[in-house]
Amino acid sequence: MTDVKKILLELIGDEAVLDSGCELIESGLLDSLAMIELLDALIDEGVELQITRIDREMLKTPALIQKLVDENS
């Protein structure tokens, strides 16, 4: 199972990402470059993502990202 919070912590380096409800985009923790790095890391973990079908809303919180990962693993 892919641990989204662990990946986010490694990429962003802020423990706020450990809160499942943390507003990543609104808080500025997940900017456009970090989004690309996150998606790349998830693909490296074996998550089968169709990048063109991913909306920013799906990446708002760690919980939503985990849901996306669970649905595509």
C-alpha cells in the first residue's frame, strides 16, 4: 500500500501534511512543481494514474490523494 503522507512529507518537508484534512493547495504547501513531483512519485510507487484525468480538486488534501491512490492501485 502506498503511504501518501510519507511521500508528501518527503517531498514537502512540513509535518502539516500528516493531517489528513490539511488543505495542501490552499495553504501553498502543494504548488504546481510539487504536484508534478507528487504524481511522479506515485507513478514510481506503481500507482496507475491517467494524468489527464486528474483534477486539482483530487489533490486538495492527503485524504483525497490517498483515495485517488487506493482507487488506482
